[in-house]
Amino acid sequence: MRISRLIPYCLLGLLSLFFVLGFFWQPYDPDMVDLGNRYASSSFSHWLGTDHLGRDLLSRIMVGGWRTGSVIVCVMLVGFSGGALFGTMAAVLNDWRGSAILRLCEMSIVIPTLIIALTAAAIFGLTPLSASLALGLAGVGPHALLAHTLTRRILGRPFVQAAHALGVGHIRLILRHILPNSLPVMLTYVGSQAGMAVVAYASLAFIGLGADPSKPDWGSMLFEYRMFIFDYPMLMIWPGMAIAVTTGLLNWIFDPETEAESSLKAEQSIR
């Protein structure tokens, strides 16, 4: 039973290792053109084959992997930190200032992610930073609403009310009592949104807003290879599988129901 609970963490470690490895090493230069080796099938020299310009597909997917991984981390940091800050402050203040913060967070949910991505691309250029910033800002609203709901529940507990009656300040109340009780649930929610960030970044890259189109990204590879879908379908299958496997793996690892079931089974086995 303990081994089965370690499987998701092992898979997460392997996925992280793949992302990091793609930053430091690739079998070939992902931009190296070899017209004499176009449309090569899978072999020992090219595990996933080559594209219409003779570029190694595995190298391009590895580079796209670390770019996607960096976006996932930035999206989680921006969405989590901003949402936790605004949502907790709105619940603790519980006055017109808290209501104003909450209304702003609710309004941010209405703004389409594409508009935020266009604005970020105009300011920072076509980089993974602009894409991750756009996706992270789009996630601040939902995270803030979750943090607000959790904080309101925690504020109603006796130990928090006792601390408030003793004159504990807002900052100490947040750091000492609220965040330790709300962070576990919020971190689970952040992890479950990582899979959505992969699909969202691939979508932005597909329409040319994810990063520099000349750099290999899973979404941009789908756009570039779309014209070969009938003649050479593997060119689209490999990046599509990378997106699907990464998204499914992250959703399974951070699925709250899966974690709850594993914890329940562990308790039953102890009994």
C-alpha cells in the first residue's frame, strides 16, 4: 500500500527530470536542418524520426518540454501567490476594502485569457514569460475565490476567534493560524490546475502567442506540422501525445479524489 502511494511522486519526479534534461541536453540540435534525412522514421539514431526539414523530433519535444515545464511553474507561482494574497486579505479585512478586492478578483475571471495574452505579448514580447504571466494572471481570480472561502471557514473556528479576541494582529493571524490550515487545500488545487496550464500554453503557442514561433513548443509544432497530418501523421502524433500524457499525468497525480481514496485505504489497512 505504501509503495502504491509513492507511485505518483515517482512519476512526478520522472516528469520533472525530463523537463530539466531538455534544458541541458538534447540528442541533436533541435534547429539543425538535414534535408537529406527528411521524414525519417523511428530508428536508433532518431528515436522519434525527423520532420520535413530533417530536424530530430525527440530533441524538439525535449526543448518544448522544458519550456512547458517552466511555464507550469510560473503559472502556479503567479496564480497561487496572487490568489492566496488577495483572497486571504479580503476575508480577513471583511469590510469595504475586502469587498472591493473580491469584486476585482471576480471581474478578472470575466476577462478572456486571450486578451491578457495579447497584452502580455505586446509588453514582454513572444516569450514563455509572457505566456506564463498571462495564464498566471488569469488564474488569480479562481485562486482568490478559493482562498477567500477557505479563510472565511477558518475564521469561524474557536481557536481563531480566541486569537482575535486576544488582540492578535491581522498579519500574525494570517501567518500563524490561517495559512497553515488553508495552504494544503490550496496547493492541491494549484496542482490540479497544472494540467490545464499545459493545454492552455499549447493553445497559445498554436496560435502564435505562446513564444517565438521559431522555437520548438508543443503547440507550435502542432501548428507547423498540421499540413502533414495525412501524409506523415506521426509528426503531429508525437507532440500531441506529449501534451496528452503530461496533462493526464498531472491531473492524476494531483487529483484530490485519488489522494483522498489513498488516504482512506491507508487508514483502513492500519485498522
